[in-house]
Amino acid sequence: MKKEYWYILIIYITMQLSTFVGVPALTFGGVLIGYSIEEMAVYAVVIWIVFSFSVALLATLFLLRKEMKQPSLDRDTASVSASIVWAIAGVFLALFAQGLAANIESWLGIDMGSENTQQILSLIESFPVVVIVSSVIGPILEEIVFRKIIFGSLYKRLNFFLSAIISSIIFALAHAEIEHLLLYSAMGFTFAFLYIKTKRIIVPIIAHVAMNTFVVLVQSVFKEDIERMLREAESIQSFIGGLFL
């Protein structure tokens, strides 16, 4: 594996662990200048998330700057038009895989809903700037780390299925929700498929960004409208059903 890839992995792991130092430090600093500890308990998390993810992405792109400028020599690389089609289709594939995995988890008795997602949505409602991390910066970093580097390195030694399974499980474990291992693994497997199908990391990046943005819009921005439409649909169904009683 290239040394730049090792540096990126170190940066990503450091970013994840930095919360345990950065957030308390910011909280302490905020209290010193007059903010209450309750206020800083929230502000510090938001500030550190945006700061740490932004720095990690900039550092990652800097390390990949030469590679990004080099033209692809792989003859199997998808054309721009094909890549666009796969990126759009990838959103639906990822949502389908997520829905299928969620149904299997429900059948196994696992509670629906992700605690991580709910925490992020709660932060977004109070601090909309967090959506930049959840919908753009985070997905870009994850695709570079888990698909380009981890999956890509495994694929040089193993077949697609094993490489995708192993990298997807690592991707799932990184989200620290072991009960939703299948859910995250299904998404990771889908993005790995998009990457190997097109040989362009931008394709799973676009699909991942679009999917995360869609989830935020559905569960946050348009949540009340969707709930209202569901209530209206239930009312209409009840009314129609009553006509036949």
C-alpha cells in the first residue's frame, strides 16, 4: 500500500479519536471565557465535528493531489456518461440495500432506527452547518478510506466478494453500532460494487453524498410534510374502508 494511503488512514483514525481530547478542551476553554458548561457541552461537539472533519478532508486531498491529476490508465474505467448513470443508479441501489437490510434486522428482532443518525439529525436541527459534514465531508472521507484504500488494497489480493465483505464489515464497525452491522455492511458492499464497476471513486462518493442528503431531507427538513401526508393517506384509507362496512 502506498505510504500516502497509510498517512490517510492515520489521519482518519486520529480524527475519530480526537473527539475525546478536542471536545473537552473546547468545553473547558468556553467555560473560561464565560459560557456555561451546558452550552459548551453542545457547542464544543458541533465545532469539533466541523473542524476535525474539514481538516481531515483537506489533509487527505492534499496527500492525493498528485494521484488525482494523473489520468487513469485502466481501460475498464467507465466513461463520464456511464459514471453519471451509475452514480444516479447507485443512490437507488444503496437505498434498496439499506431497506432490505433493515427489514432483515427487523425480522431478527433488532430495533429499527440508528442512534447515530438520530444524534446527527438532532444536531442538524439546532446547527444546520453540521449537514455539510454528514452529507458531504463525511461521505467523501469514508469512500476514500473504506473503498479506495481498504477495499482497493484488499481487491489486489482477493476476489471482489471477499474484498467487499471485509471492507464493508470494517466500514460498519467504524460506525460503532454493532446491532446494525448488516445495515452498514449492505451499504458498504453497494458502494464497493459501484467503485469496481466504474473504476472511479467519484461514483460511490456521489451516490453516498446523495443518499445521506436524501436521508437528512426526509427525516429532518421534510419530516413534518411527510408525516402530514401519511396522516392524510390514513384518513382517506379509513374513509374508503368505512364505505364498505
